[in-house]
Amino acid sequence: MVNFESIVSGIKQIYGEDRDFIPLHEPKFIGNEKKYLNDCIDSTFVSSVGPFVDEFERKMESFTGAKHAIAVSNGTSALHLALMVANVQPGDIVVTQALSFVATANAILYTNASPYFIDVELDTLGMSPEALRNFLKDVEVIDNKPIHTPTGNKVGAVVPMHSFGHPARIEEIIDLCNEYNIPVVEDAAESLGSTINGKQTGTFGLLGAYSFNGNKTITCGGGGILVTNDTELAKKAKHISTQAKIPHKWEYRHDHIGYNYRCPNINAALACAQLEELERFIDNKRETAQLYKDFFKQHEATFFTEREGTKANYWLNTLFFNSKEEQQAFLEYSNSNGVMTRPSWTLLHELDFLSQYGRDSLKNSTFIQDRLVNIPSSVRL
């Protein structure tokens, strides 16, 4: 039997026993946040035009190694933009994983495409290349278009997610998609700073999307970034994100359906300060993960660790219990005793508005849903 009291006590000790409540993931503001926010306010440029927006983009290009970064209002809008410029069309099928936050499916639905949910791997928590390979057995390339033969619909994109900051087997996924001329859009909302053999997640696919929500490794309140190495797609994404306005000194002309997705300068100011602390934060979070790894060697709950060749940011530290009953009992105990814990998201196909879309057996996803618990993962100061 897992000793819940010992686990909760250990978590409190790692984060400081004098705290009455240990949140799941709280932001830390220890650098130039106030200075940059004051500079932004003093400049009066607090909306979607200003020097911090440009700096945010350049800093993200430098950090990720991507040629282009487009700053937007949140991670969901970054993913929506990515799907649009990847030419996902109404009626297309977009393959993604059932184990993901609902924003992944919502962004697909914004394009009037249909999500198709496939399984994840137990050792990455990300999209299974084998599950994707099985799906692609029903896809035939006709006139250079990948057609799902059972439905006759084009496969518009594949959207893998790097769950809880752990890199998926993205290279295998891309190799499979290249065989069928299917673009890959990475949902890297949670994995900023996670790498595979030194390369940043989010930069493997045609496009990648990051989130800077309040619960992420670094935050600017909202905020998102779309990255790509394709110059034309970057230009199109930036144009669409600014209401598709044609530049002119005074005239208001627009040449496309546009979106008010541009990141405000005041959010970008916060992001620039947080980016200065990112590597320090990731090192700190990895130290916390090592403390957890050592601690859970003495407990029956299993601590989830990165696979060989990858470096995870450990956005959310993850435990596996032996059964759903044990998982639910621990969630009840920990949240009643001052330690915030959460299960994985409800599998997307189990949400009523997504239940009609296609899926495979989702065996691993169901196993994970019934056993996974995320435990406190904030930067420790």
C-alpha cells in the first residue's frame, strides 16, 4: 500500500514545510519584470505595437534556434495560426492525441477540420509513432494529397504534443508524415526548453506553438509564440495575426480574414524579463525532479522520468499509481492536506462535444488517465 502521508510530507519538505499550501505550479518573478513593465507603461505603448514585442520574438528565435518567431496572445492562438498557415482546410482530418489539453482540439475545430485521436506512448506520454503508422495504413497519396480512404477526406496535419514537458518521438513522427506529404505542427505549449539531442522541441515540425500562460515554466500572463523556419509561412502568420492589415501610413485596408492575435507590448515586456531567467528556472526544475526521483525510490508510486537522448523541462512532475482507485485516493488525500495535485486531462474523446470524432483504441491513454497524478512543480527559491 502506498503511504500517502509520507508522500505528502516529502513534497512539503522539498518545498518548505513552513508553507500551509503547496500549489501545483506558480509563477516566479525575480528579475527585471517590474522594470520592463514600468518602461512599457512609461512609453505608453502597451498594446500590440512596441519594442518589447519585437524583442520577445528575437529572444525566442535566439533561444529556440528557429528562423522566425511570431508573438501572439496565447498558445491556443499560436496553434490556430499554425494550422491555418499549414493550409488545413474545412473538412480535413487533423490527427492528434487524445491525451492533451482541450486547446489542442479547439484549435483544430477553429479551422473547421475534424480531429482524429490516436494513442500515446507510455514512456513519453506523447503521440505514438506506431499508432500513427497504423492510422496511415488507411491513407493514400492521390494527386500529391494525403487522402484518408475510409472517409475520402484529406489529412491536413498531424499535431503531436510534448506532454508535461517530455519530448515525444517527434523525429519518427515527422519521418512518417513526410512519406505522405502531411505537415507536422508541434504543440510545444508545455515544453519550452525541452530538447532532443540538443534541439529544442517545437522546432522539428513545419511549425511549432508555445504557451506563456500563468502556469507555464515562464509566463507573461497570457502570450504565445509560433515558430517556423519557413519565411513565407512566417510572413503570412504575422499578417493574419494583425487583422491582415496592409501597411500604410493612414489607410485601413485588409486583404484577408484577420485575427486580433498579436501579443500586447505589456505582456511581451513581462516575457522578455522571464526569458532572462528561463535557463536558470529549467535547471532549478530539473534539480527538483532529481529530488523527487530519489525520494520515490523508497515509495511504491512511480516517478516519471525523461527518456534517453532527451532533456525534459519537467514542467509538471508526474507520478504513476497502481490503479485508478489508488490514484483517486491520493488526489483526495493530498488536496485535503495542503498539497495541490491533479490528474491528467480528461481524454479528449470523452468530452461530449468531441465524442463523435474518430479514434483508435487509446489503450495507453486510458491506462495513463487512470493512474497519472501531477505533483507540485514550481521553481523553488
